[in-house]
Amino acid sequence: MQQQSGKAVLTDLRMGQAPSYVFSFALAEQPAGAAATANTWQPITPVTVGSRSSAGEVLRWLWPRLLGQPLPPPR
């Protein structure tokens, strides 16, 4: 977990679709001007941080790969 731009961001490493093995989510934020203490963090609805391939893009890539075409992974 780390602080990024006033938000608490949790990073999770697991086996996903290459090259997107890392998932990061903002879970809390600090009110403007608040000092970074345990009492100032406010929970927020989790928000994905960073970018990943869309499901449609991955599925369009997956079918030819299942048929043996040597394609690079989606971005």
C-alpha cells in the first residue's frame, strides 16, 4: 500500500493477462490540507488506478491464440 496524490493505493500482484499482472486500486483519500495521519483518511469506493486491456480486446486476441496463431499479447 502506498500514498499517491492524496489517495491510499493498494497494489495486488497476481497472475493475470500478460502483461497486466499488477492490479492497483485507490481505497481511501485525504481531505485537502489534512496531515497524513490514521485519523484523516476517508474510505472511498475502490477505483482502479492505471490501465488494463479491455475485455473485448482480450477476447478478440484469445480466440486466434487458442487456434495456435502466434500473436503478441494485447496492450
